[in-house]
Amino acid sequence: MSIGNSPEDERPFEDERVEEDREEARPSIGRALQQARIAAGLTVDDISSATRVRMNIVHAIEADDFTACGGDVYARGHIRTLAKAVHLDPAPLLAQYGEEHGVRPAPTPAAPLFEAERIRPERRGPNWTAAMVAAIVVVIGFVGFTMFQGGDDGANEANVAEGSTPGDSASPTTKTKKPTDTKPEASDSAIAAAPQDKVTVQVAAADGRSWIAVKDHNGRMIFDGFLKQGETKTFQDSSKVHLVLGDAGAIDLFVNGKKIKDDFKPGSVERLTYTKGDPEAG
């Protein structure tokens, strides 16, 4: 008769050590998100701008501190959003969160609650910037139309042929494309009608969907969102336009009537500034 422990008695302890080694080899949720962000060449500011998740929450999650999220539902929503922004599969991270925090996934999607909190981080007043930009565009169009109306009939016909009237510049469909060309191009009429004392930047999502942010010379946000493939937007300012391109390789740029020749890589993030003297990146 043996007094010592049998091999069967020791086997559970060996299984526990193997499981502990596996847990130690797996990176934490925050570490996995941070490594993927760095590998994608993105800063915390880039991620915060693209996802609308506040920077302090991004920092906290990368440090595996989920208390700032406001609960498990919001924590899961933030993990899912940040994982997609850095091209990670969120399912393993959400499963790991459930294992570590002893909670089970909610039976109903948390996306509506999470989106409401993420999109409305703070109460804001009326969007006066957008209203001012719209008013400036209307005034510019009216002044340009009045100036061109002063010429003779031949000059007016030339202006119409070149697409320099305000009606043509307002419609992106007046542009003529080659039959085999599937990429969006700059609206020549919109650029031709732009005043010479301003900087005009046109952004075209030629090769795919891309997030962009645009600010004027005072640093005020003009646009913050996604351009779908084939979509084009034009921006003007009296002296300077600042751009952040989330996927610069998918974008074609036209500045003051000229196409910018670039070697942007797919997925790269580019920060650019253009003035009245360009096209050249500031």
C-alpha cells in the first residue's frame, strides 16, 4: 500500500499550471489594443478623432482600466469600437473581458446605448461654423455670378463652357468623365469659380472609404466624418486649410485647381496644410 499521492492526484495541479502559463502568454485587452494601434501607425489622438471615444478613455482602456467606461455595457462597446478601428477581431477581446470580469454578454445589443454615449460626449450649442461656411459659399457664388454677368455674350458663353457659373459649380454631376474611368475627379467648374484670394481644396474618395477631418485657418472644425468611395467634397478658406486623412491612399487631392501628386500608401494617416500659394503641402 502506497502512502504518497498517486499520479491521478497530481494531474489536476499540472493542468492548472498549464492553464496559468497560457493565461500569462496571452496579452491583456489593453495591451492588445495598444500594440495593434502602434502597428497601424496611429496615435491616441487619431483613434479618438476617428471613433469619437474620448482620449482619456482610450488611455485608460489601453492601461486595462475600465472604470472610466461607466459600466460593463459601455466597456464592451468601447472595446468593440477600438478593436475595429485598429483592425482587430473584437470577439476574442470581448470573451476575454467576460472571463476576467465575471460577466456574461447581455442578451440584447448594447450598440444603441453605446453609440448615444459616444456620439454625444458633451452638450454643444448651435453649429455656427457650418452656418457661417454656408453663408460664405452663397455670398461667393453671388459675387462670382455678378462679376461674370458683366462681360459680353462671347465671354459668357466661354464661362458656361468652362463651367465657371455658380449653377455649374454647385453641381458635381456637370463633370465629364472618360467612359472607362471609374474614379471620382475634381469638379473643374467648382475650382474655376473659386476666388483667387482664397484657398480651395477638393477631396475625392477615389479608391475606397476614408475618414477625413478639415479645419480652417482658426483651427475650427469644418468637416469630421467619412467619405464614401466615389464621394467628393470641396472646402474653402481665406488663407489656410488643414487636413487629416485617415486612409490617404484612397484619396485624390486637388488644390487651387491642380491635382496633388503624392505617394500616399493605403491605410496611412496624413496631416496636411494648404494655403493660397500651393499646391504644395504646408
